[in-house]
Amino acid sequence: MESITAASRPLLPAYYTDPAVLAAEQRRVFARTWQLAGHVSDLPEPGSRIVARAGDQEVLVVRDEDGELHAHRNVCRHRGARLVAAPEQHAAIRCPYHGWTYRLDGRLIGAPEGRRFAAPLDKPNLGLLPARVEVWHGLVFVNLDTRAAPLADQLYGLDRLVGRYLGDRLVPVGRSRMHDIADPAGTGVVGTEANWKVAVDNYLEGYHVPVAHPGLMRLLDYQNYTAEPSEGYAYFEAPLRETRSANRLERLYQRLVSPMPGLLPEDRDVWRYVAIYPNTMIDLSADCVGVWSMVPDGVGRTLLPGAIYRHRDAGLRTRLAQAVGQRVNRLVTDEDDDIVSRVQAGLRTPGFTPGPLSEREAAIGWFADRIRTDLGIDAPAEDGGR
Ligand code: FES
């Protein structure tokens, strides 16, 4: 397990409660980092498109006629209308306001009544504003920073640990999708009443499992829960207990669970987790893969768009295990929802400063250091910023 160093310290409350910090995070974190947009199965055909979020900004992801993906800012170059509000598929991108039309690669094709403009439209300079898109083992990521370092650099070493769980052979299970974030109220994206970093912090440590998650405690070998923060991500392993749970549903899961095609026999006995800086989470078990992200919705609220996938050739037993596992997980999610909202409420207490981190909270120190570094002079004043 990663050990806590003297330099590891949690973030001060202002990071979680001050709207000015959230505004700085938009510029210094969300405008520069890779954000999970979905899975390649969300963009099955030429012309398919989805909308992703990078903090409070939208990114349109489109598959072109040759199968290549493109990312554009989701705004028309005429008067700024939002171009796409839900997944759809068309041969071009047509603005719903006055009908300016763009190729899938973002170039402006034309505008209705083009001769009524004072000068011919400068089409080469009126294409959609670009963003970056990359695919990592079937997962689609976007970045507002067109000069950002490749995602593969940030995830160096992670392929070896979890690449076998992922890829384009995954198929979605259930109705939830990452791109539901484009219409969170309409699509029922889950939210939680806490700053996005409170939610990330909670994901990054297993210290709370014995007290807050009695069901998980019956399934996981807590003593051997490990956390390994790297530069660009943190990786966790939670071995499953060999002893049978006293809970009927959990016992059923233990009996049914078996590795999906492509996994190793030993993958049956461990749950793995990955937190990709800043806000992408991947849950990997023998029976399914869950992906989700923590998207700020104001300083004290977070949206949690996500989706579950399984290998398309997974057998009936694996699918049953997955259904049972999801019921177990739902309880854990409710427990986490309660915890993070309690933390957010407590962080508003005047005079409160956080206590020391346990070794089991090493990844929180890693995340806090990354946030401090990224915010730089825009960190809260009491932490050395403006
Ligand atoms: Fe898009 Fe006018 S705002 S065509």
C-alpha cells in the first residue's frame, strides 16, 4: 500500500465550498484534462453523435464516414446555438436555429440564403471549434485543450493492469449511458449533494468500508485492500473473501460470479478500481465493467453519469452474477450518497480544518496534491493562492 508522506495533506474546506474555486477548476482542471465521453458502442455508425461534458462545457463527438471520431465544441459558429442536445445520427451537422450546416469533420458546408450576407462566408474560418478525442480500450475521452498530451501518456502502465477487461467487445447493460449528461433531468442522471471532489475523495479510499459499507465488508478482504496512486491515475485492488457471506444476496453473487471472456481465472477473486485524474472512475469485476464520472453541477452538487458493460459473449451465469452484483452495488451507492452529503454539510462548519490522513487514504493525498498543483495561484488564499 502507498504510504502517506509528510507532504500529503487533505484539501482545506474552501476547495469544496467556494464558488471561486469551482470557477478556477473549470479553467485549470476541466478545460485541460481528459474527460470520459462514453464507449465506442455509443457511436456505432457514420453520422452517430453524442454530447459529453468537460466541467460546465459541452463537447460534441461525431463518427465520420470513414469511421474516424471527431470532437467539436457544441456551438454553432453563426450566433452560438447549441447544436446537439441528444444522441442522433445524420449525414451532416445542421444547426437547429438558422440551418448553417457542417460536415462531420466540422467544416462549414453552407448557410441558407448565403448571398444575403454582406460578404461571401469565409467557410474555412467558420468551421466548428475543435476539441480533442481519443479512444482508450474502447472508452471515448475528450479534451478541450487541443494541445493536451495524449491520453495514453497519462494512462501509461494501466493497460497491463486492466486492459483485458475493456475494449470494443463490451456491450452496454441497462439503459444508463455516459451521454445522458446532455439532458440530465430528462434522462435521470443520478446526482449527489456534495462537491465533485468530496465524491472523488470518497472513491479514493477504502478506510470507510468497515463502518459505512457492512455489505461490502462481508464480501471484500479489507486487510488486503490496496491503493496505488501513479502520476495520472490511482489503481485499487480489493480481493474478495473466500468465506461465504451471511447475506443471501451476497452469497448468491459469490456462488455465481465467473470471469467474462478474456479475463484470467484469478480475476474472479478480486474487484479492481481505477480513478483517472481528475474525475473518471472505472469499476472492474469478473462479471461487468462500470464507468462513470463526477461532473460538477454547482459547488455543492455533483452529477454522476455512468454506464455498465459486459463482454458481448458473456454467458448466462455471468449475466446472472452481474444482475445480483448490481443489486448489492445499489445499496453501496446509497450509502455513499449519504456519506458524501454529510461531509459536504460538515465542511461548511466555520473553524473546521481536516485532520490527518490515514495510510489507507493515501490516494486522497495524491488527488489533493494534483488539485493544488493544477490550481496554482488560483488556490484558496489560506492555502497559498490569491
Ligand atoms: Fe446556428 Fe444561426 S445560430 S445557424
